[in-house]
Amino acid sequence: MSTLYSIQGKYQQLLNLAEQLDPELLKDTLESIDDELETKAENVAFVIKELEGQSLVLETETKRLAERKNTINNNVKRLKQSLFDAMITAKKQKIKTNLFTLDIRKNPPSVIVEDESKLLNYLIEQPKKLDKTKLGDDLKKGIEVPGAKIIQTERLQIR
């Protein structure tokens, strides 16, 4: 069976020779290439559908694993907090075992903002960001916008 590239090449060759060929020979050759292309297209469509199915399964599995990861991380946080609370209650700063050394340490200082309106000296400028949704809406309405245009592309749909 031919590849899509070779079928495409056959079409190109046929187009190049179309003026020189007998009309009946041209018709027969086109039909044979069309049959070949339809068979190849159907097979490629099967592969595409299979890959899309695999992608969907992977997406679902990714979500499931992300949820599991969050559950495990939450369990770690709860266990750490429980151990921290127990050590504080027992007034133990450090516990040393054969396998682990656990100690309570100070975290780096963190900033708490109580009233942002009093902190104007610390505000930073944010760069302007293009609103592509509004731009697209205006272009679709036919509004001329210098520096932008709307294009219509094509894609393959398999049903």
C-alpha cells in the first residue's frame, strides 16, 4: 500500500502530465489514485481515532493521578502538623531516632499585608496585556483594526 506522500506525488505527476495524456487514460489513472487515497485515508482515520482515544484515556488517568497526588500531599501535611503539635505539647524541640532526626525550626519571616492602601510606595506597574477576545470580536464585526487581521484556516474533521 502506498504512503500518503507517494499518493500525493502521484497526483502531482498526473497534474503535470494531464495535458499530454489521453482523456480516457487520465480518467482511469485518476480513479485508481482516488481509490488508493480513499483506502489510505480510511486507514489513517482509524489510526487518528485510536490515538484520540488513547489521549482521552491518558487525560482521565492524569486527572485521577493528580487527585491522588493531592490526597497524598494533604495526608503528609496533616501528619506533619499532628507530629508538630505533639512535639509542641510535649515541649520537645528535637527527637532523634535511629533513622530520623526531627526538630522544630523557625520558618523564614513572611509579610502580612493588613491595609494595601497604605502601601502605595510598594506598588509596581503591570505591563499592559492585549485583550485578544475583544480584538477578535471587533474584527468579526468588521471593525478595521490597524495591526491586526482575522484569518480563516482549515482543518481535517473525522466523523
